[in-house]
Amino acid sequence: MRISARNQLPATVRTVTQGQVMAEVVVEVDGGHEVVAAITSESARRLGLVPGRRVMVVVKSTEVMLAVDD
């Protein structure tokens, strides 16, 4: 698979919580950080997302914010 998005993070699915319409997918990015994605339940099913499955987290955004403590 080739994609133009530059922010690609290899990860492993930890949990998938299915709702009627949406699914919450928790992944552990290589290096130990956690990312949570909200996707449609149909997409989660179609992608075969289950704990242990290797995935690529793709972040495509028009805005990224940074914050610091004063």
C-alpha cells in the first residue's frame, strides 16, 4: 500500500470496543505510546481489527496544536 500522508505510525491493536454505529480502537504505537481512534463499526469489521493485529496509524490533519505549561 502506498499513501501520500507522511505521518504514518506502525502500531498494534490492543482493544476494539464495538458500538452500534462507531467503534473505539485503542492501538499501541511502536515505542509504547497509545492512540485511540473512533471509526465506524463497519470499517472496524471490514478491516478485521482485533487485538494483536498490526496496523498503520495514518494522521492526516490540516492543523496540529502544541501546548506547554507556563
